[in-house]
Amino acid sequence: PNQQARRALIALEKGFADSNFDVSKWAEESGYDSPRQLQRLMKQATGKTPEKLLWQRRVNEGEQLLSLYGGSLTVSELAYQVGFKEPSHFTKKFKELKGEIPREVKAAATDRNK
């Protein structure tokens, strides 16, 4: 990615776990006047919309945390920790992007760590 895209991706990394971090906030943190500018940049640089990138980042972080700490966190706690306002939305996006539900990943992690 070019320098502008890198700056935007750094802003995503810094903000994704905040439940108030949305595409408008992301655009602002990246130095853009509007989400539309961020939309064009991300689509060109990654082929994905900012919304998709944000959901993917949150779900990927959730998957990693479930794999590492599955037994010690509830799915709800984890959902809030990675920036979702509602655990049910985390579960829905997780299933959409990973093909399984967080509870299944948590169970597998718990079994591995026994």
C-alpha cells in the first residue's frame, strides 16, 4: 500500500478496539475530511471497503484472543474487548467471516489447553 494507505491502516490498528471507532472516526484519524475519501483509498489499496476492513480486524483479533485465552474470557467479554457494542453482532460477523461461531473456537481452545 502507498503512504496514505499505510497511515490509514495504522489509524485502524490504533482505534479498532474502541467501540466508538467507526468509518467516520477512522477517516478523521487518518486525516481525511470525509469517509468517502477513505472509502476510495482503501478500495484502491486493498480491494475492500473500510467497513469490511474494520469488521475483519475486529473479528481477527477476537479469533486470536479466543485461541489464546478461550477458557478465561466469555464471548461477550471478548466481543466488547475487540470493539463490538453487542456480543450478538460479534457472533454474526464472526460466523460470516470465519464460517464458525466464536463458541466453537472457544471450545476448541479450551480443549487444547487442558
